[in-house]
Amino acid sequence: MGMGIDIRNRIAKRAAKEIKNGMVVNLGIGIPSLIPDHLPDGINVMFHAENGIVGMGPSPKTGMEDENLCNAGGFPVSIISGASYCDSATAFGMIRRGRIDMTVLGALQVSSKGDLANWIVPWKKVPGMGGAMDLAQKAKKVIVVMNHNDKNGQPKIVETCTLPLTSRRCIDLIITDIAVFQVKKEHLLLTEIFSPFTIDDVQRKTGCMFKISEDLIQIS
């Protein structure tokens, strides 16, 4: 079973807490696109998209969509005061020059070393890697948001990725439907657990060893 709307928004809300005032942030397709709806009050951020928008706002209300305004996934977006448009070459230039403070991406698998696999499942037809390779290498902070386990119940957090990699040792933070991990130099550190899950649940559902923070937080 896939994640329900409430769970997806809970993950997005947690990821939104990582955004600091004045950041330029790139959002991937799926759960990351929900983040603008969960920004804390007083946070001014410029959301960047590979298709050439800098300054995306919350999702527009039904009937208020502009057919000329969409994110990289093709879904309608709004814009904030000060937003700008550019071509894709310029948008990718911002990424490759290290101008993106943070990116939030989905993933198929991540490893205990912070490797990212998020662009293909062998033998399945997909549109391609997109901008994830550039973002994973060049963004100053990389956050992955995803389901903790796949549709077959297998862990997506593993010791070594078995799917083709997008980028090695690039992830800083992993947020799933049950837990939050910081990616340290040689291990994962469990820092938060979503209620009603327990440490035992996280250990059972995770495909690698990890350490537990002395300041572990339970999120309601």
C-alpha cells in the first residue's frame, strides 16, 4: 500500500522545518512538492524548479490554476512576490554553480553511507534521471523524503543500494513515514520517531544498522 495523504503531508511538514529564512530550495516530485503548504510563519524562501521558476508558492486553489505555471513535475503552482522565470539552462546553471541551499528529493533506495538511488528500477520504463544527479552533487544540503519500505514491505534504507545509483555519499537527512535519520560519516543516526512507532519498529523495518541519538524525539 502507498502512503495516504495525511502521512505524505506529515513527512512534508517535518521536512519544511529544515528550511531557514532566505534559502533557495529545490523540490523534487511527489512529497517534496507538498512542502510549500507547510512552511512555518515568518519564513521567506525562494523555491527553485529545473523548468525555470524561482519563487514558487503554495499549491493554487481549485479553479485558480494558471496553465502556464507548473513545477518540474508538471503540477500547477503559484508564485510569490519577487518570483522570476528563466530557461532550463539557466535553472540548471544555478544548481551546477552551487547556488541551491537545499534540495528535497524522493528515493527508491538510500544506503547507510548516504548513497542515493532514485531514478530507475531495472526493466521498468521511466522518463530518465532528470535533475536529481546535479542536485544531489551540488546542493549544499540534500534531504530525502520517502516511504520507509517499498510496496513489497522491503526496506528502502539499506546497507548497500542494489538499484543504480544517482549519486554517492550525498544525503544529509532522511525523513520517512516512521523516522528521521541524520547521515553521519560512517553511520546513520536515528534522531526522531513518528508516533505510534517504536525503536523496535524502526529496527525491524530498516535494512542496515544505525545508532540511536541520546536526544531521540517522538513526533506526534
